[in-house]
Amino acid sequence: MSDPVLKVENLTKHYPVHRGILRRQIGSVQAMTDVSFEVARGETLAVVGESGCGKSTMGRTVLRLIEPTSGRISLEGQNVTDMPRPELREMRRRMQIIFQDPYGSLNPRMTVRETLAEPLLLHGVTDRAGLDDRIDEVLSLSGLSSFHAERYPHEFSGGQRQRVGIARALATRPGLIVCDEPVSALDVSLQAQIVNLLQKLQRDFGLAYVFISHDLSVVRHIADRVAVMYLGRFVEQAPVETLFSRPLHPYTRSLIKRVPLPDPTRIRDETPARGDVPSALSPPSGCAFHPRCPMATDLCKEVRPESRAIGETFVACHHAEQQLEARVVAPVERKTLARRLAVLEKAGKIAQTPTNTKNHKAGNTR
Ligand code: SF4
């Protein structure tokens, strides 16, 4: 990748946990550990995972809204990890964030004009003489009109408020925008409008996006590459179509299987991850996913898998190669396959042949 806008190396954020009168440290919440990635100009890296897996912590740490425990962050070639506050303020102009809840992120006592004027003047993007023109420009770019500048946040619909959030992020002419679940609070038609707007702005200004989401349908639409996060670590990174067509990590597979199917005659492959996400205060030994993984072995319980390249994919799983072998079908998947065959037979889409029955009993899927 040539000159990434954002380069993150081994970024870690652990929160110490204290107890007692003496406030002794008794452990730490491992919100994010050893996260590394790059994002190029005009590229979208989506970060997906269940709630509480560390996605938002990662997004805020990248922008230094949260101070990292260790690691390195480079924005447009400059190391911002330890950058002093005055210099960091200048760099903040180049990195912005769009929040999930636009209402919560806007000051209810400020008009849109005041909300947009604040970063423009603070970062010296324009002087007072050029302020109104720049405000009108970013409102127009975000699909709003000049008269919206005099309104307060409560006077907007959810979709319009998110457009105000986009206008605010856009105002300082950033190179990088962290989009933290920007459409998850909106209904489906508004989601499509906001996603299309983000894509247009990216094309027009070469913006780099880190797009945080738990919605894989949206991610498939907007992302160039996808990173899957589990308990604060990236477990798989790949170009978007590679990840969806050939997921190598069992956790990725379980996330993809939860995406709604448009065809009612299809049965969902029910091999989801078992149970809940473990506590980040005491992650499981070895592979942190092993208590929920249908493919876990003794090795998984003892040794944490390192991330390694398989083709275009980086994956942290001892048994990732098995996902490539179409003949290998986990026992739970065989049951699903049997149910799928039964539905297809019932619907008359395949003949009810002894061969199918025989193959099913033998666990032969080919
Ligand atoms: Fe499952 Fe083992 Fe791979 Fe972890 S390393 S995802 S437990 S197969």
C-alpha cells in the first residue's frame, strides 16, 4: 500500500482495575490488544464484531480521544502517538469522527451554524469573513440547505441530524474519518441515503474511512477491506469479497451466517458461536474464541494463534486451512445441511433420491 493515510501498529488499550482502600491494581480490562492495520486515501476499512468487542475503543484510540497503553499511530506519515497537545490540535483537523448517535453528539443549545463555526475557527480553516460561505458549502455537501444553519438539533429528523454530524466532520477538510456505527440508529431507507452520501464524499475528496459497524450487510456495501474484531483483537482481515466468499475464521463465519437471507426458501446455517462474549477482564486462555468455537481443539485451549497470511487474508486461527477444504464439514454443519436438503426436497427443487439420503448419513457433502 502506497503512503497510507492511517497506519496503526500494535495498538493496545488496557484499563487497570483497582480495588480496596489502597486502590491496588488487581487486573486490567483488555479492551484492545496488538491491533495493526493501514488505510489508504479513498479506501474504507470496515471493523466488525459483536457489541463490546472493542471496536469503538479502537476508533477513539486511533484519534487519541482515548490515550493508548502502547503501540503507534501514524497519520499522513506523522507519528501522532506521543504528539504534544498543541501539535495534536493541528493534526485533529485532519482526522474526524462521525458518531452513532448524532443527537447525543450535538450540543442542544447551539444552532447548526454555531456547531459548524466552532471547529472552523478553532482550526483556522477559515476566518470570520469566509465563515458563512464555508458553512453553506459543507451543508450543501451533506445534503442540507443554508436555512438549516439557524436550526437547533431537536428541529431535525434522525437522518438530517446525521447529515449535520457529517457536515461537522467534513468542515475541517479531514483526510481520515472514523465512522462509528453511523447508520445503526437509522431505518433502512435512511441508512442507504447516508451510506450513499458517505461514498460520494469519499469519491469527491479521497477520504479514508474507518467504518465501525456490527451490520455486515452495510459493511459489504461500503467496505474495501474488512477487519473482524473479537475480544479486542483482530482475528481476520481481508478484502471485502474475499472475506464474504471465503471466511477463514470460525468467528467470521458465525457473523456472516447471522446476516438476514433474502430468500425465504433458504435455511440459515445454524453454526453460530455458542454462548456470550467472555469478559475482557479475564479472557480465556489460548485462542480467546475457543469456548464458543465448534472447531476448538486442545491446541486452541492452550496456545494463542498468531495472525498469519493465507492468500489475501490475515487470520488468527490454528485450523484456518480446514475452512479451505470443502470436504471438511463440522458435525453441526452436517445437521444444517440435512435440514437444507430436506427443505429443498420438500420444495421440489431437488429429487428425493436415495443418494442424498446415503450421502447425508455418511456425512458426505459432495
Ligand atoms: Fe476455533 Fe481453534 Fe481457530 Fe480459535 S484457533 S478460532 S478455537 S479453531
